[in-house]
Amino acid sequence: MNPICFAFGSNLCTEQMVRRCPSAVVVGAGSLRGYRLAFAGFSATWNGAVATVVRARGESVPGLLYRISPSDLARLDVFEGVPLVYARHRRRVHEARTRAVRQAEVYELAAPWCAGAPSLEYAVTILRAYRRHGFALDALSSALAKSQDPSQ
């Protein structure tokens, strides 16, 4: 069976995801509970910090679930810089439509990393995807605010 990936950053842009992984099919919206969205590290591609998820009791991160082929999962590992930049972990993700809990591949920045601010282009890419998919902006707004002032 083809793996399911949970996207929460720029891979929310379905056009980008399909360019990276031609087999990608959106399964639906979901949420990663017990985590919060954060920006950290540095991407030369995006010229700023990139999205990651951090354990946080009582919070959740909205995202999209994609079903992709095993070969595209390997391609996505390359795009995400596994294992040096991101590490891929299997996490429990709650599917919005069916409320089913699915095992999904989630990319988290590999430790150690420092919080940082994303470029305007990267933040707008994610914001557009949030709006396109009807996600509440709370998680993104909070992560952007914390990226400007990590003491929050």
C-alpha cells in the first residue's frame, strides 16, 4: 500500500507537491495533534527559515494528507534533505472528513536547529495554501509571530 504523507509547510501547495511527487493524490485535510507549527533553520531555496512541527500539548497543526508511491516518497526525502535537514517520522494524524486516525509520514527538522523567520515568499506560499484549503489561520499566525520574537 502506498504511504501517506502529512504536509504542513510549502508542500500544502498542491502544485509544488505534484511537481515533486507526480503520484501525489490528496486524501484530505488532517491535523497533527499535540504539535505546533514553527519556523526554524535556514533554506537557501526559500532564503529563510522553514516550517517544522514541535511537540506542544493542547495544540494542533492543520495540513493535507497525500497518498504517494514509495518511489515518490524516496524523491520527497531528497527534496526535504533527509536525514541532514529533515527527519521523517511516522505520526498519528487525524483525518478531518472521516475523523479516522491514520499513520502518516511527517517531516520534522532534524535537531539541532534555531528558531528563525521565514522569507516573505515562503510565508505567503503557506498563507495562500491555508486560505485555499480553508484552514483556520491560528496555527500559522502564532508560528509567524513566534518566528519574529522567539521569546513568546
